[in-house]
Amino acid sequence: MGRPNLFNYATSELSQDAFICWLLEWANPQHREADRELNQCALKFVDALFDKGNKKVPSQIDRVEIQQQHKNIDVMCIVNKRYAILIEDKVATVNHSNQLVRYLKDLAEEYPREKIIPIYLKTIEQGDYSDVKEKEFGVFLRKDFLNVLESYRGQNPILLDYRGYLQDISREVEAYLTKPIDDWGYYQWMGFYLRLQDELRPTGNSSWDYVPNPSGGFMGFWWHVQQDNSVACGQYLQLEEGKLCFKIWVTNRSERAVLRQKWHEIIIRCGRKHGLGLDKPARFGNGEYMTVCQLKGDYRAADEKSVIDMEETIQILKRAETVLDEARKMNS
């Protein structure tokens, strides 16, 4: 058993805020003699934040001021009384309620926009950052933080604990490659879906998230989205953990039953042609979003130890894309 790690218990965003503030404080030059290694790591952190904000870091940092919850901003770091690093800190939650726009607008009342460095710091990944980037926030992820923290060669127990905590998360996220597929948990699904976003990138429109429902919810991944505006009917593929679903969404309630049956028949026919054994779901829904077909069995290919075969799994998913593409052509 390893030694106890403080951050296995201090897992909240407030705890992470405290660590961020603590590390940034060490960038002040008056702390250099107290711990040169920690000072250098803190300066590397400041440099990484400037880089994410597409700003050149000052050649010399004379003063770093830390503020928490200034105008409800998680962490504010004022560098040389000129640059304001605005950090919206997230662990497992995501941006909401137009908060990023509001924070940036409020801070622009105090600093010129060109001197503000808005950062969205996220240590547990989310499925889509397009909204964050549209709001002009630089996305600073766990891997970026670890790149800073792994440069540290000192022995400060606070930093070592936090670094170890993030490294443990990364190991769990990557464990989808080594754990039997039936043993996957939240982090392994996350790692798998992140890999799919890279592998299926040419098809675009992908995202993933936890989907709550009365049965307990699941980690979902959806991609290959296309909408037929002439009948307000969209089609896409969705993974519901071990289940591969062909989905449609229909805004007009009166058209749902007809379109659901129509797409079910077309996709079943295309699936046979491409060797995908498809079936109807246990029951047809009648909501805006409906599963019209699903693959028989698990789409994940695995070896004799039940460890995922990514290459074969990707090929199965690409065949599903081909089936949906052909179904669209048949419907046009």
C-alpha cells in the first residue's frame, strides 16, 4: 500500500483552487531563496498559462498577486500589475450559465482586454470544448498541468501529492487499454471515448458525456451526425457503453412513428449488406431522440484476456458509419 495522499480526499474544486493559488504564489521572486525548485516550477506554470492565452510571458516577473473569488472568478493571478490571468477551474463539472462571458466582461472593466489571459483549467476531461474556445478561453488540461509539475525535481510533499493524484487519474484513464472490457469504469470509458474522438475525427461531430436516466445512466458517445432539414429528421450513431445504436431525432411529434419505422427498415437492410447484425431495440421510443436499430452484442472486439482490440473495434465502428451513410443515400 502506498503512502496516504492528501488529494485523494481533497478532491473538490475548492481544494484544487487552493493548490493553484499556492503554486502561483511561489512564482514571486521573494520566495526563490526559500525553495528554488518550487519557484522555478511556479514560473513554468505562469509561462504555460501565458502560452495557452497566446501571450508572451514578461521577460522578468517582479510580482504575482493572487485573488480568489474576485467577481466570482475562481482564481485571479495579477502579474507585474499589468496582466490578469483569469482561471475558471473545473474538475468534473463543466462551464454553464454563460459564466465565461460574464467573467470576461466583468474583468474587462478593470483591465484592457489585451492584458487579460482567460484560462479554462480542466483536470478531468469533458467531451467538447468548442463552447469554451468560442468564448476565447485557453483550454488548460490535466496533461498540460502534468507537463509543468513533472518538471519539478524537489521534495515538497504538497506538490508531490498533487502531482501523484493527477498521475493516478491519467493512469486510470489509460487503463481502458489493459483492463478487461467488462471491468471498465468511468475513467476507462472516458479514455476510450477520447481515443475514439481522435480515431474518428475525419467524420466530425463527436462528443461524449454521462447520460442520466431512470435505469442508472451510462457513459455515452455520439458522432457522425447529419440532419435532413427537409423533414427535420437527423441521424447519428451513439454508443451507450457496450451498446452501438443507430439514432434519429425528429422535432415534429406527428412524424416520429413513420420516420422511426422507415429508418429502421433502411438501416437493417444496409446492415445486412455490410455484415453488421442489427436488430430493433427492446422497445421503440416515441421521443425526440429515438433508437431505431442497434448492433447485436458488444461492438468492442477483445482478445483472449478480454482486453480491447482497438484496431478491430475501430473497423466495426467505421462499418457502422458506412451503413448509416448508405442509408442516407437510399433515403435521398
